[in-house]
Amino acid sequence: LRKAPLFEALDEEGAAALRASVSEVRLGRGQTLFSEGDEGDRLYVITSGKVKLTRTAVDGRETLLSVLGPSEMFGELSLFDPRPRTASAVAVTDTVLAGLGHADLRPFISGQPGVAMQLLKSLANRLRRTNDVMGDLVFTDVPGRVAKQLLDLADRFGKEGEDGLHVHHDLTQEELAQLVGASRETVNKALAEFALRGWLRIEAKAVVILDIDRMRRRAR
Ligand code: CMP
């Protein structure tokens, strides 16, 4: 938890005080933490595991906004602007989270500028990413978007192995397609094409990136 940017911004005393109001939450794979539209009064920092943030369209189709992993944070929008949850949070693997009540956090935001800056920085980052994704949905083809998402997942979850960069994203094919914003068929076709060219190897809920330069060029 100490490694989470939110806590890094605190001095020892502040970190200890905030830690005292943390409650631990454990979720099994597929378990929902909260749903879009719920009242929200806590922010969460992931200790271990992965959480997906999803929205459901009126026709029932799901889009995956993001997959977050250890030391990443979510559930802060309702802290700054007390309105219902803007997305649902579901565990994609067994996950442990630290929950922090919005009420416990508020004094730190006003008393410790570092904490407020960290929260703003994470919001700015998210907006930047969202703008990127929006632009890509209009201007980038599906293979390009697949390459981009895989590189983003690699940045956050990748582990260098002897034969390449192992990315255990823990997502099903359907979830990967929801993240890319395309059908499962087109996403699978793009993945198969990359594999055929020797740029990556497909494994169960993972890929091994074999040629990162080509993947980067395809993502551009
Ligand atoms: P909140 O609205 O409280 O609950 C849902 C959370 O999902 C939200 O806070 C954010 O932390 C997170 N979230 C919403 N939109 C996005 C997005 N586009 N990318 C990543 N996370 C998001």
C-alpha cells in the first residue's frame, strides 16, 4: 500500500493515520464490488489482483473502460463530486483492496497538498487516456487499437521473460474485445494476424510479446 501514489504523497504520520481508517476487502474472481448507479462513499486502492471498470449501454452491451492492477486507485469521482458511481467494478482475478472512506480522506485533501496533487494527477492521467481512446475509436483501425491496448497492458502488467514480454492480462477474449471496443471476431482476427507474423504468442488470458518494436509501429 505504501507504494500506491496516494500514500507516497503522505508523510509517515499522515500515512499511519490514513492507514488506520483503511478497511480490507477481498473479492473472488467475477465478484462485483459496486455497480454503476450505486451510491459511493469509498475510494479503493488495489493491493493485489485486478479489477475491471465497466459500463452497460441501454441495449445491454458492456464496454470495458479500464483494467486496473496493484497500487492503482478507483472510486474517487464520487469523492470530488458526490453523485452515483459512473461505472461498475468487478474483480477479474482474486483481488485484495484497501477501502478508504471519502469522509476519512477529505481532511487529508485539504490538509496535505501532496495528497490533493496525487488525486488530481491521477484524474489528469485518466482524462488523457480517455481522450486517446476516443480519438482511436474514430481514427485507428481495430488491429491498431488491439496493439495499443496490449502495449498499455504490457506497461502495467508485463514481466520480462527469456522469450519475450509476458503480459498476464487475465481477460477473456470477450473482455479484451470490450476493452478494444470491437467485436470478438475482429479482435481475434487481429491477434491471430500478429501471431502469424511472429510479433506475439497467444496464451490463456495472456500474450507474450515477441517483437515490441513492430507492435509499437502498428499501434501508431
Ligand atoms: P466512481 O464514479 O466513484 O466509481 C466508478 C469509478 O470508475 C470512478 O469513480 C473512477 O474511479 C473509475 N472510472 C470511471 N471512468 C473511468 C475511465 N474512463 N477510466 C478509468 N477509470 C474510470
